[in-house]
Amino acid sequence: MSSRIEVGVLGATGMVGQNFARLLADHPWFKLTWVGASARSAGKKYGEATSWRLDGVMPESVANLTVSECKPGNAPKLVFSSMDADAATEIEQAFAEAGHIVVSNSKNFRMESDVPLLVPEVNADHLALIRVQQARRGWKGGIITNPNCVAVPLAMALAPFKKYGITKFITTSMQAVSGAGYPGVASMDILGNVIPYIGGEEPKVEEEPLKILGDLRGDHVVDLNAKVSAHCNRVAVVDGHTLTVSVELTEKPSFEQLLSDIENFRGLPQERKLPSAPPVPLVYMTENNRPQPRRDGPRDGGMTVFMGRLRPCSIFDWKFVCLGHNTIRGAAGAAVLNAELMQSEGLL
Amino acid sequence: MSSRIEVGVLGATGMVGQNFARLLADHPWFKLTWVGASARSAGKKYGEATSWRLDGVMPESVANLTVSECKPGNAPKLVFSSMDADAATEIEQAFAEAGHIVVSNSKNFRMESDVPLLVPEVNADHLALIRVQQARRGWKGGIITNPNCVAVPLAMALAPFKKYGITKFITTSMQAVSGAGYPGVASMDILGNVIPYIGGEEPKVEEEPLKILGDLRGDHVVDLNAKVSAHCNRVAVVDGHTLTVSVELTEKPSFEQLLSDIENFRGLPQERKLPSAPPVPLVYMTENNRPQPRRDGPRDGGMTVFMGRLRPCSIFDWKFVCLGHNTIRGAAGAAVLNAELMQSEGLL
Amino acid sequence: MSSRIEVGVLGATGMVGQNFARLLADHPWFKLTWVGASARSAGKKYGEATSWRLDGVMPESVANLTVSECKPGNAPKLVFSSMDADAATEIEQAFAEAGHIVVSNSKNFRMESDVPLLVPEVNADHLALIRVQQARRGWKGGIITNPNCVAVPLAMALAPFKKYGITKFITTSMQAVSGAGYPGVASMDILGNVIPYIGGEEPKVEEEPLKILGDLRGDHVVDLNAKVSAHCNRVAVVDGHTLTVSVELTEKPSFEQLLSDIENFRGLPQERKLPSAPPVPLVYMTENNRPQPRRDGPRDGGMTVFMGRLRPCSIFDWKFVCLGHNTIRGAAGAAVLNAELMQSEGLL
Amino acid sequence: MSSRIEVGVLGATGMVGQNFARLLADHPWFKLTWVGASARSAGKKYGEATSWRLDGVMPESVANLTVSECKPGNAPKLVFSSMDADAATEIEQAFAEAGHIVVSNSKNFRMESDVPLLVPEVNADHLALIRVQQARRGWKGGIITNPNCVAVPLAMALAPFKKYGITKFITTSMQAVSGAGYPGVASMDILGNVIPYIGGEEPKVEEEPLKILGDLRGDHVVDLNAKVSAHCNRVAVVDGHTLTVSVELTEKPSFEQLLSDIENFRGLPQERKLPSAPPVPLVYMTENNRPQPRRDGPRDGGMTVFMGRLRPCSIFDWKFVCLGHNTIRGAAGAAVLNAELMQSEGLL
């Protein structure tokens, strides 16, 4: 236990911060010893400063941590960030300048050319951008990011198609309410309802997968050259984003080829057996009515992306359904896996 | 009152049949005097034979009708049909042969070349196929059909685009549970969940709009020459199907032109002020999070199709959201409007 | 139209205020001409100042009213109040002093001894307290209140039992989210869940029915001498509060007597055919699984209270289920009916 | 592993049977080797005969078992039963006669005077009835039962009150849909709704706790001498029954005494550290809005009963909220714990 790496969380009292606390409470490599939040919470016990919104109860080991202000100072070298977008730029930058490794779930730096936007099974090599970032910005630390909660399952599900030349994809998301934080979506808005809009979501879904699926060329990533169109919707689901996807390819693999590519898809996290890595990152379900967010989302600790219903598309080449747990694989769990990847690379 | 046209309902005890009963209970032109159901129910009062599943209670005027078997005999000339697919072919045909006008919500005859698949605002002229049908089949009566509950709002929403040359459209549906009848979708399957599959639905959604939007050429309809791809999903909504749509056009109208076309879209039902016609068949909502099934679906008696979020699509030309009430505009209400159209044409 | 009485609404932009706007938009006796809200909204059009949260869309006639500050001045004599509790005392008092009749849904004055807490079918005679109020407080106007949204159906359902001597009743409520206003209950809290607590609710449910069912004695009401215990819960329902009730009586009527008392229960609103009065205030449903909030709550404009499952209680005498629409009969609709009662009494 | 006790499941393909399969797939003491179902399923692999309805997927170890008919023959000595009520009497009796220990979740034998109705933390001594049963009926085996899914948390929550003399209790349940099996409750019935009735439930809730909390006297149990009244409701929750309870006591303990009794409540399962025993059987939550079924029900494997909001009742003495996971602690998990108790007593 004493050899675990001390870590901190920026924005620890919010919903994503609480997910960090839960995932890190029993982590074999990392030990959560520092929680940062607003000046208003600083000095209180985490258990007092935080209204626990996740299912179950707050881990006891976290409840007794004293909340610090989000300033570098005595935070551990490795900090996870779930800062709100309006504060993340300044604070994450301050930490990176001060030598911290900021593993961030915030959107602010995702699309910067020298910031890795990582899905470890897909583009672990993009992590090399951290050197570019340090060189260019003069930082001793750095910032690495994970993608938006829809972009993660979308990029992962499309990864096996990449070698056939992805040229276009259209997606419609049916997103869980937990993605909006707390209090987030009002129950008056979503009970027995669909909200066909999520502010700021579609641009992220249309941009981020192209960077994730892009190729590292020297000091930057050449985005995947594909057209993307997204329709984002909120549905009455607690956790788990479900996506329908139609995709056009340059080459024309058979169904069997594609299915094999999907089922055999693995990455560094699996190879290195990283603690948060699911045994199989893409699980293809053969039942025609799966995957489903409530039944499948939480499996394997929420880190697996599920696919189903792969079938020809009469307009593009293939269409399918995919599903990812938005607060785990699409947020806190993604960041933890990113940190595990860095550790396995000797970067911490 | 005495001058109202007597009508019957085939399959009156099911969910769609109950919707017919509700819509016809106070209809200004039609008087429900005959209800047909299975031999098991025949002879009972409708109120005894039927477990009322709709909100509210059974209209009293209907409760006292005696259920008949689904045989022509003494049924009124005009009968609405909500027969199950496995029985509809034989029974609807028997009624048509016997001189009845069968206004059917069943899928069985929809794609027959001499059967009108009507959305009165879109293709009222297809009603002329009834003459072809009678000539070809030697029927004194005839069968006219309304489309599937997703095809209706989809075809209506696309109707204003038709003049610009629709070449492709992709849609993802988020469909209400009422579309599956009763008991239909198990609560264990849909509470807090999405089911990414509805048996037999996608082929209907991909075929029917092409016939609806097609052109009558002599004795048949030339389908719209467009490619369609559909992803159908069930969500935890009681009534109202929400669709995302991306569409490619030959011509390139401006946003203003399209919006004007949508907002000014009217048809014969509006011109003739048919009793079930909504004042405006396509209502475009400018709020970015509308339409919504729970808040908008029931407006105007459930006969309006709502659109929103019309915006450029980075792959095709335009994308938008649309919504229709599946058990009204997508089922019983559609059939009633079809009958009203026929009456206004002097065909009853 | 010109003879309709001009009315205003205090706190018009909130959820209850919006319900007032909807109910008053087409009222045969009242004409909504004045809407009051916070200083921040004052001067704007109601349509701009208000985010419409109810199903459907804002009535056009209301959208164009200019919002005023909540000060007496040029408001109409009759004002409905849906002020928040923290502002209601001061503002309602200011209006009453200035000669306005304040028909309030706010809780602040409900339990004052000289303020009528009205359910017009149950205790219309309590309206006489308005004279006591004016005499004692020196007001030219006055304040009359309607009860809490659980207390209304509870008191109405118990009213027919009163003549048999109610000595104890225990109730458990399953309350809709609309009762918490907007944004109110977070979807993360209620999807697939029950919240066994509603702040401040149980004391109201335990106190208010005793005043409603009490007897006017000169200048005050002698409360019903019964013990009450309430358990209040929030469930995933949009509108409609469902209550289970067990009640002990001094006398021992038969089931048939009680059922007859319930079914024949009527009040002044029915006798005088007040515009918002339901034809039958207590509707007893004989199906063993009714009433249900989604299916029954909205019937008759939301003004009916439904009962069902009357059966012996092995501890007290009788137990049953009852249901009321919380935002209509339990809030705005209750206040409108109170104003109609006052008008029918010549008090406006 | 080889020393694990072989067990079977009667009615293995239904919902409770699936829960048995899930709980037994990795059990440290028991090894599921035999699954019984209807003649129609017999001979098939369990994985083929069963439509898996639980969240996640079927355990692989179970999928390959071959389904047998529900006849004694070569079933293991210990069988769990989740037979439907209409078949349970005959089949369970046949197994008991043939020397099997039938640990049953079915209701059929629960109230027989010589059949233990067990909650191991509450009345483990009632297990002695198995001797009476064997003597009286001439069975080599026997039947032991667990209570109804509402009776379990109710009896457990009341157990600490027993020493103060329980004389009356009233409860209202808000029950999850999983209690009705599959397909069970239609989504049309429960979405955004409450159903104030569950067929056959209230009598069980009123009877079973009295036997559970009763005292073993020689060859039978003397029921607790208390009056019970229950109101049972279905709500839109997947798993977890929430109950409000008001209870009258002969003695008058203080809040502190009661709270201490609740928090220190333990039983044989805890003492003996039975594999399915929760560390603390009654967890009292101090937050005023807890417990909640979605957030708390699944904790500790679904075997804990949660309580909250203990406060004085103005009619009886105390009132509170309690919660149990209906398919685990209220069904399959209860039976597994019963079998563990028997094993720890040397009865297997």
C-alpha cells in the first residue's frame, strides 16, 4: 500500500469528481490523498463539503480528506481534473506549469494540437505529444485529456473499421442524464420524454473522433479525413449512452471480416493488463436487441464498449449500435485508464 | 346526429381498436355502431369484452355496443381495421369483396401496388388507386391504408423537401412503448433503458415513405427514387415517436426557403377543414430543445407533426428532428383522417 | 368578453404562475390582464420573461402581457398569488391592505385563524372568515388560501366520512415531481427511484386537513379533533399525487353507506356550476387497480379527486386510495375555484 | 471446489430461477449442477431454454447445464425452488418425500404450521420445525421457505422493536416491477405512473411477518399478537421495495434506545459469517431522504435491509422507512441464506 502513487483530484466535489473518488478509493496503483475544490469548500472535510450523488455511499477513506483550494502548492504530482470548463483552462495550465501531470476530463485542452486526446486502446501513441507540449509551452508537467462521453464509444467502435478507410459517419446518440452532472437535467424535462438537444455536444462528437482516430505525424496529429454528422438526444436513462452509427468505408470488407476485427480488437491496456482495462474492450453482442444501457452499461466496471446489430446500411456501408458507460468509460474511468497508461510507459 | 355515417371497427378490443373507439365516440361525421373482434368476444358488450388500456375511461356510448365476429354480414359499409397482421389479410379482403370500404391501419396491404398508402396532406391523389383496385380485383368495396407510425411523421416532414429532389435520408427513431400495443413492452425491458431494436420496423420505415412520397402514374405509384436507412429504437416514452433525420437533396434551397416551405405546408385536410385535420400539419418549433414527445405529442389532438432543429448536415444537406403521435397520427387518427378525406371526395 | 373581471397573478413566471396563466387564458369569468414577478422580470413581455415549463406552449394572449413588479398600484382588485414562501407574507399582506382580494396558493397564511383555507366542496362556509380578517386587521381587501397539494385530495376524500366521526387517519403519499416546481427534483434523484422525504410536507399534511374539515364557530374554525400521521414520498410521476389512507371512525357505517356517501358527495361548486367545478368532485373507481395518476389525474381538467379500493382496515375502520392532480386541484385550479366561489357569493 | 455441495434449482428458467443461477454461479459452498424446468425445456441447454432477463449476461457455467424435468430422480439432495404457485405444492412435496431438502421461495407452504418461514437473522430457531415436518409427514427431506419480498424487510426492520411489544403496524409499500417477474408489469401500466394494487400481496404482507416474528413453542410457532394493515403499490422502480411503516409498542423506549437496537441488530448469519450474510443486516441511514431503492438497494449484494427516518408517529409510537432488494433479500438471496444457515447447522 505504501508504494502506491499519491494522486489528487481537481474539482473533486462535483459529479465527475465523485466518480474519481469512487474509482480511486481502492485503486491498486494510485492513492487518493488530495482533493481540490472551490475556495468555499477548502478547509472542510471532503465528506462535509460534498453532497454525494452517486449510487451507494461515499467511500470512507475519501470522506476524511481535507479539501484544498485548486492551487498547485502541495498537491501530488499526478492530479486528475474534473474542473468546470469555465475554470479549467487557467487552473489546469497552472498545475502543468508547476510540474504536475494533469489527467483531465475537461474539454478545454482536448483539441489543442499538442495535447493528447487519448483512448488508450486506440491511440496510445498520441501520448508522445506530451513531449511536444512540454517543449513548446515550457511546462515541466503537462496535460493529457480523455474525450467527450459520446466520442469515446464512437471512436472505439469505429477503430476496427479504420484500416478500411472511414470516409463518412452519421450518429444519433441517446444519452443518459448522468452526463449532465447534478442537478443537471430536471425530472420535469425527462420523465417519459426525449430532449432532442444537448448544448455544445454535437460539435464535440463531430470533431473529437477525428483526432482520436488520426495519425501522429511528428509534433501533431493528422486528423482522420472523414465527414461526421451527429444528432444528440437526452433520454430517461441514468447511465450509459447508446449510439446508432452508419459508416462509409473505402474498402469493402465482408461482415465476417468486420466482426472478426471487432471481436479481436485489443490495445495496450489489455496487453499490459492495466488495472482499469476491461478484458475485451469491444464486446459484440449477437442478440438483436442489445446492447442496452441499463443491462450492459455497468458490466466490467463500466469500461467496456458494447456493439450490436452490425448490418449493411443501404446508404453507407454498415450500420450498428454501440454503447458506453458515460461516467466511467466516458469520463472518470477514461482518465484513470489514461493515467495507468502513463504509468506503464514510465511517464509518472 | 341522425345523419352521421354509421361505421364499424375490426379488431375493436385491441389498443388501436380502443383508439378508434375513443376518436369515433364523438365524431361529427361518423357514428360508431358496430365493433368486431374475435369469436371469443362476440356477443359480449364491448365494455365487458375489453380491458381499457388508454388513459381515462372507456366512452360510455361505446361500452354498450355488442361485439360481433369479424364477418361482413351486417357491418356498416365503412369499417376501420386494426386487425392483427396474421388475420388482417383474409378478413380485410372478405370485407372489401363484400362491398365494404376498409380503412385499415394494418400493414398487410400497404405495399400492394393498387392500394393507397395515404397521408392526406401528402398524397391525397393516391386515393385514385381505389378504382384500379376495384377493377383489378373485382371488389365492390376496397381497402385503403395508412402508413406505419414512424413512416407518417417521416413522410410528412420530408414532404416540403420533395420539390428539391430527395435522394437519400437516414433516420434514427426513438419510439414510444404504446406502439407495441398491450401488454407490449415489458417494464423490465424499458425502465431506465433503451432497446435498440423493434422487430420488423426498419423495413417498413425504409419502404413506406418512398411510396407515400411517390407519384401516381396511371394505375400505380412510382416510388420516390431515394435511398433510405433506418435505425429504430424503443425508449421510455408513453406516446410519441421522435426521429432524427439527415437528408440529401438535388437542389440546394436556402434555410429560409425550406423553413418557409415547412411552415406553409398545407394539404387537402386543411383546405377542406376535415374534422380531424390539424390547423397546421407541420409545426416548426424554434426552441432548440423541441419538439419533445411528452410536451408536444398530444397537442392539437395528436394530429400535428412537429419539427425542429433544422440545420445543415455536414454529410448530406440538412438535418432536423421531427415528432408524431404514434397512436393518433401514426395509427387510428390517420385512418380516421383517411376516411374523412374519402367522405369529402364523395367516395363513401 | 368585456364584462369579464380583470385579474392578476403574483409570481406569474414560476410553475404555479404558469398554471394560473394557462387556466386563466380562456376563463369565462376572469380575464388575465396583469402579471407580477420579480424586479428582474419587470418591464419585459411575459413571453420573454418566462421559460415555459408546462406541456404544450404558452397561450398567446398571455405572452404579450408586460410584467409588473409585485406591488399593489395598478394591479386589478383580484389577484392570484403563487409567490414563493419567503416573499409571500409581505407582498400578500401589502396587496390585502391596499384593498386587493388575494387568492393565494402560498402556504404563509393558511393556518392563520382568520384566513379561510378553502376547499369549496368541503368548507365553503369558512369563507366568512374574510369578514373577521378585515375587521381584525383593518384590511379593505383580504387573503384566502387553498391547501397544500396533498391536503386537498386527502380532505376531499375524507369529507364524506366526517359525519361518522373521524378520530384518526394515517396516510402515505406518492407524490409527482411537478409539485417541486422547476427545476425541482433532479432526474438523477428520481429516475427508477423513490425519495422517501419531501421537505416540510408532512407537517402540512398533518395540520391542514384538520382545519379544512373543521367547523366554523363565530370568528374562527374549530379544527377536526383527529390524530393524523403522514409519510410523504416522491415518485417518478409527472403530475398527480396518490395517497393510501387508513381511517378510524366513531360510528360504524356499512360499506354501502360509505360508498353512497362518496358517490353522492357534492358541494356548492357543483350546485352553482362554477366554471372550474368538476361535475362529480369525488369519483369512486371500482377497478381494483385504480385510480392511477397518469391515467386518471388529468381527467375533467384535473379538478376531480379519484378514490378506489375502499375496504376494511384491520387496525382502523377503512382504508382506501385517493388521487388528486397536484398542480391543478392541488394548486392553481384550487385557487381559481376559490375565486369562482367568491364571485358566486358576490364577494368580488 | 470439488468439496462444494451440489445443488439444483426447480423452476430455473424463470426470473427468480435466473437469480438463483446468478447467485449460485460463484458460490463458495454450493455448486449448481442441476436445473429443472418444464417438460418443454427439458433436454435443452439452460442457455437455450432461457431468455435471460437480468442485467448483464448469463453466467457461462450455468449456460451449459442440461435442463431436467422437475422430478426427484437424479437431482441433488439440496434444491432451491422458484416454482410457480400453481405447480409448487405438488412438485415441492414430491421432492421432500423423496428425501430432498427444498429451500423454497414459493408461497405455497409458507404458512403451514410445520414449515419454517425463515429470516435467518430473526427466527433461525424456527428451523427446528423441519423435525416436526419430517415426523408428521413422514418425509425424509423437507421444505423450508423464505417470506414474501415485502414481508422480509418488514419483519427485519421490526425485529429490533419486538422486545418492546409490537401491537399494531400499518405499512404502505412502493414495490419494484421486478417483483412481478417477466414480462410482468406492462410498461404502458407503469411508466410515469403508480398502480395502487398488487394481486394477492396484501394478505401475505399482513400474515407472514406475524409468523416470522412469532415464537417457537414446541411443534409450532405462536404468531406475534399484533394487528397489521398493508397498502401495496407498484411504482416505476426496477429493483427494491420501499415501505413506510407506523408501529405501536407496549413499552416506550427512547429514540436512542431504538436506534441502538437497530444498529446493533445482528443474527446467526453475521455471527457465523455465512457467505451471503451482509456484514450489518439493518443499516440505518441518517440522511433524511434515504434509503432509496436505486441508490441503496443493490449495496452489499442486495442482502442488507436499510432503514431511515425513524421518528415519532402521532398515532402510534414510531414511524420509519425501510427498503429491501426484492429479488435478492426478498427472494433468491433469502433462500440461499436459508440454505447456508442449514449447512451451518449441519442439516444438509
